[in-house]
Amino acid sequence: MSFTPSPTGAARPASAVNAEIRALWSRAHGTLSEVEAVRYERLLVEWAAAVRADTDAAA
């Protein structure tokens, strides 16, 4: 599953990013390649932003 930003620039929900993180680790069998590690770092940043957005919206 590859990330394709929406044309409107809307952020994906944290649950969608989390699912992609889980799939990445599942495919990697516990060891990430350099390319996968970079992807993982980007997903973590995206996930953290989505969680912050969810928290801000709930407040």
C-alpha cells in the first residue's frame, strides 16, 4: 500500500496511517530495509500529525 496524498491536501485519519504502518512491519517481518525505514519515519510523522489534529478537534 503506497501513500498518495489527496488532491485537496486533506490529512488521512490516524487509523489509516496506523494501518499502513502495521502493514509495513508485517511485510518486513520485523526488520526494515533502509528504504522501508525512511518510509516508516515519514509515516510516524504523518501519524503524529493526524493524532494531534484529532486531539485538537476533540478539544
